[in-house]
Amino acid sequence: MSMNTVLIGYRCCGKSTVGKLLADIMSCDFVDTDKVIEHQYKVPVSKIVADKGWPFFRQAETRVLEEIMPKKNQVIATGGGIVLAEKNQALIRNFGCVVWLFADVKTIVQRLASDMQNQASRPRFTSQTLFTETRNTLAQRLPVYEKLACMRFDTTVHPSEDIAWMIKRRIDHVRI
């Protein structure tokens, strides 16, 4: 693989899980943009957002993309909101095959609520219920995810390992 594969989508849609599996299958590097930011600042995303705010975090996402995107042979799992900045959209679109992983709102909320690590590391956007927040945030982001995606996979119905293999098969059949 000479290009990058960039996974986009909302929280708890499997970007990190599928990304690690896909990187193993394709024998390439795996990069999680949130983990890179946490490593650089030596604190979880939730602490960065609590201390410095969402705008600061969004700028950190752009810096990380600029650092990692020129490299090749990577599977990159992005944060769910990284697509909000137009500059990030251009970086993502220009440096790889973009794969959108999605799930229905009910599934996302169940995953968020059941994973204590997610609750500790992923800051909330609003004071609304988790269901309302997820539904409303998804409504804003769906057009961007749709616009950027070369491929899309529903993680509600397909297991992560199957999705990783489906992505690989599709990438193998892409002619550049």
C-alpha cells in the first residue's frame, strides 16, 4: 500500500479497533490522531478540552494531521470531529483513501454508555442527554462524512474484523 487509509466517523464507530486490525492485515503503520495528541500533551483528550477548550483541541488535530499525513503506508484513525475544519477536510481528502465508519444513534449511545474508559476520556459536547447530543452532533457531521468518504461501512451490522477485511479487499481493487 503506498497511500494512506484514513478512517473517519463519529465516536464509538470502530475507527481505532478497525484501524488496528486493518494495519495488521496490510502490514503498515497504525496512527490514532487522538492518541498522538494525548502523547504530545501527556494528558487525555478530556483534560485538554477541560483545560484549554475545544478550539485549542481542534487546532491540535490540524497540527497532527499536518505532521502525519505526508507519510505513506499508514492507517489513520481520526477523531470524530476532525472533519469540522475545512483545512482538515482538504488534508484528509488529498492524502489517502477515506473510509467512513458509521453506526446508528442507538448503537453509538449504547457503546458510549457501556465503556467506562470512553466516558473518562471523551468529553461531552453539551449538557443534553447522551442520545440527544449524539443525534444532534451526527446531524451536523453526516454531510461532511458523506462528502469525504470513498467507502462507507456500517459497524452496527458488521464485526470489526470483517470490516477490516472488506476495506482491504476494496483497496486492493482500486486502480490508481
